[in-house]
Amino acid sequence: MEYQQRGFTVSNQAGRLYVVATPIGNQGDLSDRAREVLGRVDTVAAEDTRHTGRLLARWGIRPRLISLHEHNEDGRLAGLLAQLSKGESVALACDAGTPLISDPGYRLVRGLRSQGIGVEAVPGPSSITAALSVAGLPTDRFVYEGFLPAKPAARWQRLAALAHERRTLVLLESSHRIRASIEAMASAFGASREAAVCRELTKAHETVRLDSLQALSVWLADDTNRRRGEFVMVVAGAEEPSADPVDGETERVLSILADELPTKQAAQLASRITGASRNALYARALASRDDGE
């Protein structure tokens, strides 16, 4: 059996990197397949070898562990490539959840693929999909934004750019910035925008609170315990614009001008007077003339 990828033919007899998802809290969420892979690979590359070592020891798995994190990823690439080229197998694991999702590994995976080394997913826990599944907000279309900037000015700039995003937003946040981030979102998106604060997912103190951003800000302020742990924020997207952007006064101005001027000119002048969309006004003027015929 062979796999084709960007001009390289990769045999299943060659070494392979397995990208293995591990629990985000509840240790029982480690899948049977993940345990099998972690137990038979030659090396496990872990974001934190002590953390991953404790997880694997629980299941009686004691592989060779090496560290791979944001500070040494580039330096590890050559050594891992040599191992895999010799036919050895390697598993990549992060501290919690699915590797590469706001965690290191992207450069490694890309580097291996460019050399024709096989990369295989062993899917499982992810705080992003876990939060979406329990938040109670639309999940048919969503966008993942990771962590917001720590500095207030940069955070506001990012949120302002997202204010009109219609897809559901998924963001991560730390305990010491969760309240400030919710307050900033209430200011940037509007206090009535719905959101869910998902705290300590799959852990003993899991909490999911769905409410307006303003109400969530108050809820977080009322109890310091609610601001402890790890957070995923799921925020409703911006509402669809009104199907009829022309209000009553704008309609009146357009009607007067359309009685005296060509349709295109009437729409242009009405747009300058009212600030409404020229295209919307032109479409409305055309429709009005068709109705009057």
C-alpha cells in the first residue's frame, strides 16, 4: 500500500509520524487506538515529557520520550527526520488535546511531508470541538481565533476586526484575563451578543454558562472561583444585515428624487443625502418603477 502526497510516493513500510490526541482533562478519554499507537512507537515527542510521561505511566506505557515544544521544534526536525527515514515510528503529543491546535508541530509536519515521510492522525479530544458541542450556539459555521492578544490595545484591535464576523467565534483564554476579555468583547460586539464561557471542560469542575456578554461579565465578577481554570469562549456571530436596508425617511427621499431624475442619478444623490448604500437604493428605485408599470 502506498500514499501519494505532493510528488512523493510514501510506502507504508517507511517510518511514520502519528499525531496523537490526548485528554484535555478526563484521563479516561485516551482512546484505545491512541494507547495502542503510543505503546508501540519507537519515540514519543511530547510538549512536556513529564506531563505526558505521567499520562502514559497510568496505562503502563513507558516509551522513549523526547521534548518538542515551541522553543526547540526547528532543532528537533533533523533528528526526527533521520529516525523516520530509517523506518522508525514517532508519535507527537501535546500537553492536552490535539497537537498543532494552538500547540507546536506545524513546522515538523510540514517538513516531514516535504520529504515524503508519512504523517497520520490519531484523532480524539479537542477543547474546541468539546466547547462547540455543549455551548448551545450555532455550529454549522465557525471560526477559531485562538488566544486574544494580552495587551488591551492589541486585544481591542483584534476584536474590532471580528465585530462583523457572522460565523460563531471560538477563542481560548487564561484565568487571569478571562474577565477583561469578556468585558472587551461586550464593548466591541455589543453587550447583548450571546456567548458561552466553557471552563475546565471534562474536569471535575466543568462549567458552561450561556448568556449575554454583559451578563457573563457580571457572573464572572460575582465569584472568583468562576475565573479559575482553563477557558474556551464560544461567541455568537454577528447578525445578518437587514434584508431591507432602506428606512422610511430614506425611502421618501429616494421617491422624490426618482420622480424628477433618472434612476441611477436619483440613487446616487439619495445615497449622498442619506448615507445609505447606493446599490441598495438603485435596486429599490428599479423595483418601485417596475411595480408602478
